[in-house]
Amino acid sequence: MSGLAGYGIMDATRPLRNGSEGNPMIATDKDSIGKAIGRIASGLYIITIRLGERPSAFLGSWVQQASFEPPILSVAIKAGRQTQELFEDGAHFAVNIIPNGDTALMKHFGRGFGPDQDPYEGMAVIRGVTGVELLPQAVADLECKIVASQAVGDHVIYFGEVIAGRLNPDVKDPAVHIRKSGFHY
């Protein structure tokens, strides 16, 4: 590893220290940890889902690619969220990537919807190959089929195999989200 020393990764001539003794930059209190976790950049997405005739959508930020082959995305949803009941094995959902600076989508979908409310009222949508709604103004959207889930802490992570995708040639940059604390959205 000594070849990496010039890159600031490791200085092979200095002994490694355990713990944070003598280093005021390392902290173990919840506030400091929360601020550090909050600096993990994520995107902003509108997650759309349809189970039969029941559509729903919400603003999400915890989406990540989880596999190359087959292509699988992970989406974390707070346990007990109303929309969660639509996320069952075999259901289809889409990840619509929000364009940078598009506050209208964030406001519309960030407010939440009741079980009988149409989340797309007054909005243009297109139907994907799975029947789930896609947002034409998105940077891109990825349609997925739920293949697994795992409860972790106060969230449930759903894994969806990507079965269709669309790239919007008119929109370039996705929104990036940095939080003040890793302990709340």
C-alpha cells in the first residue's frame, strides 16, 4: 500500500493509531455522527407505484443501484408509511429522477397523499410498460418489479429488478440532496 502514500490515502511510514485519542476531529456523539451522515449525497426521486387500480407516489431520496446483473435498485421506505402497503412482491414501481432545480415536483409529491387521493391530479403522466405512471419532466425513469425486501432499523428496503428505462434527452442534470443531519429527512 505504500504506493498510495502520495495520494494522501495512507502514509506507510507512520504507525496507525486506534481510536480517536489526540484527534479532535473524530467524535462519537449523536449530533456529530448525524452531521457526518447527512453529508452522504443522494438524489431526489419521485417513486411511483401502482397495485391494481390503486396508484400512489412519494418524494424519496434513499435509492441506490444494488446489482449489475440483473440490474436491481434498492429503495428504502420508512416502516409504517401508508404507501408501503402497495409494496409487495411482484408489484411494479418506478424511480423518476428529479431534475436539478425542479421545486414544483418536490412540493407536489413531498406533501403526501391520502389513500383515496389521486397523486397525479393536474399533472401530465405517461404509462410505462408495467402500467406504472412516469413523469415526462424527469431526467430519467426506471421501472422495476419488486423481487425482495428486508426490514432494517426503522425502514424497509425494497429491491426492484429494472425491467424498463427511459432517458429524457431534454433534461441533463439530476437533483442532488445533502441533509443537515442523518437522523431526519
